[in-house]
Amino acid sequence: MAAPVAAAEAFPSVVPQAASAPAAVACRNVTVRFITDRRTVTALENVSFAVERGGFLSLLGPSGCGKSTLLRVVADLVSPTSGAVSVLGLSPQEARLKRSLGFVFQDAALLPWRTALQNVELPLEVGGAKALPAGAPTPRELLKLVGLEGWEGSYPHELSGGMRQRVSIARALLGGPRLLLMDEPFGALDEITRDRLNEELRRIWQETGTTIMFVTHSVYEALFLGEQVLVLAANPGRVTELVDVGLPRDRTLKIRETQPFVEIAANLRDLLGRGA
């Protein structure tokens, strides 16, 4: 296991917040419609929820329920048709411009001609930033955080799929974002690698205190990772229920064999069935 970075200094999100501090993410009656020449598609309808600072929210639902669209609304990549969105007390655009967000996509999207270290350094070059914020972890420290110490000089083709996603996570954490948005980053990986990265992500979340929103189709992944699970229904995308998980903060994969985990998973499956 990688040695922890000095998280309280490196990531502003772990600094204690005042009781009146706004939620990390708050959506109120968010509706998103896409208009084409042939028809209007409602991707999300009246979606409302909030994520506390330092929280871990899993977004769970069938294909077509708007999970990825919702993540992109928070990231200021898609504009809502109606409703209000607050990110760290700011508009999504303001939060993005302040570099308060990190985004991990389904594909690691690494440049093949750059090493792991150079891929993590890339946002500094394309973003025009001359230096990292004071106290923020360096690219080398981030690779160590995600368990890739010693692989800094390796190219993407020399890394496994799981290792490439670790590089992607390290790159998203550059600059100490206070909110990390993850769009099914482990969906294409084999089960063993996916399980390992689930445990690693929980460790990284606890060490950094970064708020995480994580999209997945998997009930077990959503439940193992999240402190809360937002269950969405499809056609149009809407909230079925926001479930407080209530499992111990310190978890290993063995928790999936316990009765509380099995019972909550059954409830999530039932909620998914209602929204099908």
C-alpha cells in the first residue's frame, strides 16, 4: 500500500468546514432536455439531491437514466434546461474555472507518447498554470498515492488497464481538487482488477478527504464505495431514492459477505426494479 500524502495540507477539502458551509454539490429540480431536428429527449427531470463535503456518493441506475449527464452538469460540461446547481457554494462554471473539480472518464485517455508521470503533468501544461497551489502534491507524490511508485517512466502500452486508470485518477487529483467526478472508470476492467481498485479508491478517498461522485451500473460497486447511493430511474432520468448506506467507514471486500451488506444490496435492486 502506498504511503499517504500529507492530505490535510495537499487537499483543501479535508480542512474542517464551518457548520454553515454549503454542500459540496446541491441540485434542485434539475431538468436537462436535448433538442434535435427530429425530437426532444428529456435526459433528466426534476432531479434534486445534495452531497456533503467530504462525502462519497454513488450514482446507480440503468442505461439511459442520465447518470453521466448528471455528472456532466455538475462539471459544467452540460447546461441544465432548468433548475439550480451549486458546486462548493459556486456555480459549476465558477467551480470549474477555479480548478475545484477533477474528472475521471470511462477511458483513461492517456497520451501514448507520454510517460505516466508526463501524463499526470499534462493539465499543468494545457491549463496554463505555471505552478501547483501551495502545499498541493506533486505528480510523483500522486502516482505514489495511487500505488504506482516506480512506474513513473512507463508508457501507457507498458501498463495494465488498471494501472492506466490509476494514472488517470492521479492526473484528476493534480492541484488538489475538492470534488472528484468519476464516470464508470472501472467498467471495462476484469472483476479482480475492479475489486482491487475499489479498495484503493476508498483508501484514496479517506486519505485525501476529497468529495467523490461515482457513476456505476453495479449494485455491489455502488454499495461498497458509497456512503450514499443515489438510485435513478430511466425515461426520463429521475431520482428514485437517496439511500444512506450506514456501513462502517473502514471496509474491505469481505464486507460484501455480511448480512447488512446483502440486505442493503437487495433493497437497491428492488429500487432499481421500481424505476425500470
